[in-house]
Amino acid sequence: MAQIVIRKLDDAVIERHRQRAKLAGHSLEQELRGVITDAAKMTTEEKMSLAKSIRSRVKPVKRPLAEDLIREDRDSR
């Protein structure tokens, strides 16, 4: 797992997170890990935008209709 160092954080910000961690019954590190993990989750809009971007780069595949395949199978007998 990766590690990071964040410099120049306001002492009041750290203290608020320390208090939240204490109220939740876990460490400051665990509290901050949760905050960062939650912040990294993609929103629905971001997911939709990513899907749209991927769809625009993928060529559509032309598939035969089921009824055409059935007719072809019947005609081949």
C-alpha cells in the first residue's frame, strides 16, 4: 500500500479530525484514511461521463437479429 505525507495542514483541521476519530473510537490515521477513501469514490455523474467516453471510443458491433438466425437455421434444413 502507498503512503503519503501531507504538509502544511492547519492545526485546527487536524484537531477536528482527531476529535472525530476519538468520538468514533478509532485512531486519527484510521479517520483520515476513511476521509480520503470516501473522497476518492466516483459520483454517479463521473461514472456516467466515463461510460460515455468509453462508448465513444468503441465501435458498435452489428449483431444479427434472433429471427434472422432462426430463419437461416430453418432454411438450412
